[in-house]
Amino acid sequence: MTDPEPGLPLSFYDPVAFTYDSEVTIALLADMMIRAAIERGEFDDLPGSGKPLDLPERHDPDWWIKNLMKRERIALLPSSVQLRKDDAALDGQLDELPNEAAVRHEVEQFNERVIRARYELPAGPPLITMPRDVEATVTAWAERRAARAEEARRKAREEARPDDRRRRHLFGRRRPSPRRRPGT
């Protein structure tokens, strides 16, 4: 151990203090946490424990992203194909939105993606998806919403209407009707 420099007071001398790079500090903290987890047994019952790794014959630098895409079922499509799929599903997404402002915002974002894709170099099939007319799309959304509301009101009225057949066949018997008997 070295003695403190003669010019520094003893309060500034700390023999335990070392200067570490932030990357080294993070690595040491991660190592300490992993060792503590191993001692607690948190890695004992992991799936695939004791089984060999499924490694390819040759080294692929993108192996982890390919495994992630396969495991999570992520599909990266060319922008033209993805926009076709988005266009086909857009009406269903719009029907779930609560108000006209949200519908307008979603259609405008879709149109921005289509316009941005038109300026990119084509990476796949040609882009045939056109931007949507915001006013026409909002009008169609409002009509679908009104039709759904009318359908819900109609079903509610049908369910609220008394059903004579249900009353007559209660417990498997018909109720006697209040008819007059002949001779009474």
C-alpha cells in the first residue's frame, strides 16, 4: 500500500477508492447480480436447461434476430405488401375508434405512410395502395357506426318484447286460456 502524497491532507486519501469506467461498472454490477441470482437458484428451472443449443453450421451474425422473429412470429414485409394489408384492415381498426377526430387522425397517418412509401425505393412488388380520401372515409365510418347502433337498438327491442311462446310453454305445460266453455 502506498502512503498518501505529502501535499494532500489525510481526509482526501481513501485507499479503497478506485476510478472505474462506466462500462466496467455496469459489467461488474451485472456480474454481481447474476452471481447472486445463481446462488438464490433463480436459473435452476429454466426451459431448455441441460439441452444443447441449436446452432447453425456456419456463423450467422443475425442469428438472434432471426430466432426472435421465428419465436415471436414477427413478419417483416415489404412496405407495399404491408400497406396493402393495412389498407384491408383499416376499416376494422377505424370501427373500434371512439370519435371522428381519432378516425381522422388514423386515416391521416395511413395516408402519410402511403406517401412516404411512394418516395422510397421499391423493395418488392410495386405499390398500388392509394391514399384514402379523409372525408369519404369518415363519412363511411359514421354510416357504419349508425348502422351498428340501429342494429343494437333493434336487438334490444326484440329482447325486451314479451315472447308469448315462452310464457305458454313454461315448465312444459300450456297455460289454460281464459276462454269460455260452452254451457257455462
